[in-house]
Amino acid sequence: MGEKAEAETEEHVNWAKEKAKEGYESAKNKAGETLEEAKESVASNLESAKETAKEKTKEIKENIAGKKRDEEL
């Protein structure tokens, strides 16, 4: 009976190791996906901020140019 119990124990240990490995791989893959999504989100937000800054800069330039014209008149 000792050999049978030892074989069963080894089988359970191997099963547990395999499940732990699967869990690790799953978590690793999910973390990778989350990282990629975060990178895409940051890139999108950065592009949006750049466009907003360009628009504001254009408005400021137009306002300054308009004031100079008014001063000349």
C-alpha cells in the first residue's frame, strides 16, 4: 500500500504543478494584454492632447494677430 499511496501523492503533486503552471501562464498573458491596452490608451490620449494643444495654440495666435491689427487701426 505504501507504493500505491506514494504514486497517488506524486500524481496529485504533478497535477497541482500543472495547474499552477497554467495559472501562471494565464496571469502572465492577461498582464501582457493589459499592458498593451494601457500603451494604446496612453498613445491615444497623447495624440488627443497634442491635437488640443495645436488648436489652442492656433486660437492664441489668431487672438494675438487680431489684437495687433486692432491696435494698428
